[in-house]
Amino acid sequence: MTSPQPKKTSPQSTLSMRHAAEKAASGRTPRTRTKQSKDALKRTRGFLRRFTTPLLPDDYTVLINPLWSSRELRGRIEAVSYPTDETVTLRIRPGWGVPVDFHAGQYIGIGVLIGGRYTWRSYSLTDAPETHDGIFTITVRAIDEGRMSRHLVNLAEPGMHIRLAAPAGDFHLTEPVPEKILFISAGTGITPIVAMLRSLMSREDMNDVTVIHSVRHRSDLLYAEVLEQVAAYPETKVILRVTGEDTDEAYGPRISPDDLETLVPDVRERVVYACGPQPLLDGLETWAEEREIELRTERFTLDRASDATGGAITFAQKSTTVEADGATTILEAAESAGIMLPFGCRMGICQTCVQQLSAGFVHDLRTNETHEPGSRIRTCVCVAAGDVTVDC
Ligand SMILES: Cc1cc2nc3c(=O)[nH]c(=O)nc-3n(C[C@H](O)[C@H](O)[C@H](O)COP(=O)(O)OP(=O)(O)OC[C@H]3O[C@@H](n4cnc5c(N)ncnc54)[C@H](O)[C@@H]3O)c2cc1C
Ligand code: FES
């Protein structure tokens, strides 16, 4: 791939210089100032609370600016663009109290009011933390019958207010950065990898990196400009697979673990980061385990096909019972009844959603395990296998 030469100026050093200049001007570090202004805001809120009871200061402040909420993390969509027909890129300004620090590869949670209730999903941040300007960027692909993704691709517009969950996730670059990396992605699985590639470029650490990315059609390709920038480095290699079109010699079939040792002869010396569809990741996990290769994966979607029958799910402490089929998770069933349970990734990664199963059996869609009464279960990936009671 041809591309412009990578930038030689380090954005990191630009930021450091800016912070140093601010510090010199004020005699305080920016972090101290942030803490002081947060403390002052806290004191003001405490003071206001005495006057606004029985309502909370939030009830008034959000009328002035919907981003000034201390009850929940909020954000406002600042800009919307459409890199392909089926995708939307959103720039989101975080509101008061939203943590903005993140590692390259992490995701944020987005809560959007759809059909009268908040729907939550996770989306990878695509900017490099080193050059991040305080605005979150995500790219969402509309999937068939996808509640949130269709809504965002069809209806998101600047000025729209949403809820946010702080950046999180273990799928990110480690410190120190591995000497040799192989990134493997397919489709929208490129989003966390783009953040990592941008991070490596911005800290001038783009050494021995190979990227294998696969898309069905050329028109589906996201972040082509980033791949081109990466390909311009002397020690990097970018392999693009376009699987759904008549291929010429340059392109090839779907990525398979069996091809990796041919495509990347030194793959056993590399740390592999992979994000893509479940069959690809399942195959890579077996392949890497057999060869003792360090593999880190991120899964975007849940395979809902299973033998689980569904059943009546009772949320004991709420005295509520909901009927759910074998493809609806316990977490989704609770939300459909207006019960908000804690959650983070909604994909079985972070454990935030764990609850005690007090009666019945559930099936874990990620691991295919069946859990019995007394187990601690991840409600975001477990479905009922008969009638169950959850202790929440
Ligand atoms: C860490 C992480 C990062 C992610 N980053 C990105 C990203 O950068 N970009 C991106 O586009 N996506 C990303 N995702 C995926 C994203 O979170 C959503 O899962 C995706 O947008 C689909 O959400 P949806 O509401 O549109 O689909 P959903 O409504 O959740 O549906 C998903 C699929 O499941 C089926 N389904 C849902 N409920 C049922 C049911 N009860 N019975 C049968 N079938 C059902 C639907 O038909 C659909 O095919 C990420 C996910 C994770 C976990
Ligand atoms: S919400 Fe992260 S594991 Fe369930």
C-alpha cells in the first residue's frame, strides 16, 4: 500500500510541553487544578443540595446543560460521519465527571434512549490516547436487526445526548510494548486495533508490526488511511484480504489460522492481538494454545444459538418474574422488566454483571457451560435453561 510518510513530530512531546507551560504559568500542575476545581464543584453541589431539596441540584443543572449531571455519566454527540454506507463514526463530548483517560484498545459504554428505555452497548475507542483531544471517537456498523447499531447509523445526529460508561477493558497494548506484534482483525474488529496502531505511531514505537485485516468487500474497508500510514513504515507489513469479491492474486480467502505460519513466518515470536467474528477467534485460540503463542482477543458479538430452552426468570429481591427465550440473556430480561442490574462490557469480559443463581440452571453462551444453583453467573452472557431464580 502506498501512503504519505509517517509524521516525525511526537504528539506526546507536544502535550508534555503544553502541560509544562501551563504548570510554569500557574505554579500548579494541571492535575492539581483539576482536583481543586472538582472539590470546589463538590462543595457547591453540597451547598445547593440544601436549597433544592426535595429535588436534587442535578434536576436543575441538567436543565441548564444536560452534560452537568453527577447522577450519571453523560455525553453529547458532536459530529457524525459515514465512512461507509453501513457505518457511522461518532465524536462524543463527555460530560461532567466522565473519566477520559484510557488505554489504546479499550471501549466505552453507550446508553441511548430507544423505544422509551435506555439500551446499552460497548464500542471501542479509535483514537490514540496520546493524541486524544478529550472527545471520544467510535465507529459503529449497523448489523441485521441490531437495536442500537441500526438506531445510531440511522438516527444519530449532532446535539444528541447519550449516557456513557467509563473506558474499560483488558484488550489493550501492554507496557512495555511487545517487540514484535501481529494484529489480526476482520470487519469492525479493526476499531480497537486502529487505536493501538495510532498509539504506536504517535509514540514513535512502530517497530516490527504485521497487520492482517479482512473485509468482505472493498467498500466495507474502514480506516484505510491508518493502514496506509502503517504500511509506510520500513519494518511493518499490512496484509489486506477482501473475501467476498472475485479476487486477483493480491487478495485471498478468509483468514485461517492454518495460513498464519506461511503469511508470517516468525509468528511464534510475536504477541498476537485479534478481534473479529467468533469462528475466527475460536480457531485462533486453539491454534495459539497448541503453539504456546501469546494471544489476546476481543469479541464483539455473542453467538446466541444454543440448546437452552429459556424459562421464567425470577429476580428475587425485586419480586419480579419475566418470561424469556433461550437467546435472551438474564441481563436483557431484567432490563425488559425495568430492572437495572450492574453491567460493563455486556460480553462476558469484565465480570461487573455477576450475580448469584439461587435456583434452576443457566447456560453460558460464551463458554457453553451449564451453571447450577449456588453459582455466581455473568448475567450478560447467561440464558435460562428452564425456570430460574437470581438473587438480585
Ligand atoms: C468490547 C466491545 C467493543 C465493541 N466495539 C464495537 C465497535 O467498535 N464497533 C461496532 O460496530 N461494534 C462494536 N461492538 C459490538 C457492539 O457492542 C454491539 O454488540 C453491536 O453494535 C450490536 O448491537 P445492536 O444493539 O445493534 O444489536 P443487538 O440488538 O444486540 O443484536 C445483536 C444480534 O443478536 C441478535 N439478537 C439480539 N437479541 C436477540 C434475542 N433475544 N434472540 C435472538 N437474537 C437476538 C440480533 O438479531 C442481532 O443479530 C463491541 C462490543 C464489545 C463487547
Ligand atoms: S457486563 Fe462484563 S462480564 Fe457481564
